[in-house]
Amino acid sequence: MVKAYLGVDVGSVSTNFVVMNEDGAVIDCLYLRTLGQPVKAIQNGLRKLGEKLSNEVKIAGVGTTGSARNLTGVLVGADIVKNEITAHAVAVSNMVPGAQTIIEIGGQDSKIIIMRDGIVTDFAMNTVCAAGTGSFLDQQASRLSIPIESFGELALKAKTPVRIAGRCAVFAESDMVHKQQLGHSTEDIIAGLCEALVRNYLNNVGKGKEILAPIVFQGGVAANMGIKAAFEKALGAKMIIPRYFNVMGAVGACYLAMDAVQGKQTVFKGWKAAGFSFRPSSFECKGCPNRCEIIQIFENDVLIARWGDRCGKWSDLGVKTEDVKAG
């Protein structure tokens, strides 16, 4: 059996899995839709990977990241839990050595990470405005009755991209309708939308950041060649899209797991965790004015973890989240 590491990145839109060997080669990866049900998505991914790899690999370490990283860590049995900034930075430093800027755009949020000599020196995230994310493009593609897979290809065919207000998703949509009524071609409108998203990103997420090449572009939106072209036009630099651009958080979680389990036994629960019964619940602690929301996880009706308290009163069970707080 091959010794391998499992990385899991669970966000609001996608749940990503990567299995990597000791040399850093990706053995398998999965990109699944979370669909508002992270527990179900995590178990579905474990089941699929287990069916394919249970007789081929032995998981020696597990890392989790993403907005649901604590939940994921408890469900799968993680050896390390880290935030997305750390995971993405680690993935890029291993996959694209020398990169100085990471632009990451997902379905619901976007981020920029500034790296110098392999160290994160600055970062910013946008989780508020949809105009700088993949969901914005999905909505406009639907309105134009165009498959999102064709969006980038059509954008590259534009002759004279129209300028569309991109500071707000609502204004952008009304402006796009106005441009349609003026008779602009679909290709020019799509290219204009791509440029609007890039302007929004650079004016908000990238504001005040020193964006230097080499620049790595990742996240689900990196598959859109229209956005890539718009970034290259705005920045005057080539964008590097890594092979595993849409699962880089999980790639980083694998590398983090490798470091975390040196000389230790993994706490991975095994592929069988796909069949466990997990039930999350929460309550408000009234012990002090903070009124913390305490999250609880039950596995087969046994309480296995609590977190969410600031003082540590309740979080006496479960995985220790060695989470480096960004900032």
C-alpha cells in the first residue's frame, strides 16, 4: 500500500478532497458541491474516495481547511486544522515556487495573498459583495442563457468589450440589461462583465496591495479564460494557473498534514466515517455577557466535540484546532 495524506477543504460552494503521496504527487482529487449540507458532502467524498482507494493507499495524515474546517476536522479525524490563507499559501509555495501574489476567486468569496520569499506578508478577503465572485458570473450567464462553461470562450471573441458598472452586483446586472437594449453583442457584454469583475476585485480585495509577478490565479473562477485575460490586461502580467487550481486549499491541507504527523500516529477515522451518523447542534452559553454560540457534534449519538467559546469552558472535547488566526 502507498503511504498517503488526505486534505479536505470545505467551503460554502464546494467541498474538495486531495489524496497525495509522500513525494507531493496527487493520487486523486474530488471537487464536489457543498449544496448547503457540509456533513453530507464530506461523507459523500469519503465514500467515493474510499471505494476507489481503500485497497491502494494508507492514509498517514489528514489536514482540513475552509470555512467548515473545524466541523470537517471532527468528522474525518484531522491531525491538523488550518485557515484557508495558510493552506493556499503552503500549496502555492510547493507547487509554484517563487510566486509573489496569489489571486483566489471562488463561488462566494475571493482573496488575495501577498508572498515574499515563501512567507505570507499580507492578505485580504472579500466575503460581502457578490460582484467579485463566481456566483456573480453564474447569475449573469443564466440571465444570458449561456452555459457558464462557454463564458470564457465567448469573452475571448469580443471585438470591443463594453464597460459595465462592476462596483455592485445589482448595478452590474441592470447595466448589462441596458447594454443589451442598446444592441451590443453578447460577446462584448460578456467580456465587459469579465473586466467588471476584475475591476471590482482590484478595487476592493486588491486595494493597496503590491501585486508583483509571478502571479498565481486559482479557485473555480480560474477555469474562466475570459477572467484570466481580463486580469492579464489590467495587470500587464501573465497569470499562472496551477494544474490543481480548483482544489489548492485541499492540496495545502495535504502538505500541512505531512508536517503535522512527523513521528506520530494519525487520528484519521478511516473511510468508514462515511457511514457514521453525525448530528450537529448548538446552544447559547449564558455564563457571561459574551453569549457565545457553542457548536456541538454528536457521532452515533455520542458527543465528540464542542467549540465556539472564548474562555474554553465548553471546548473540552474533540480535535485541537491548531488554527493560525490570520491577522
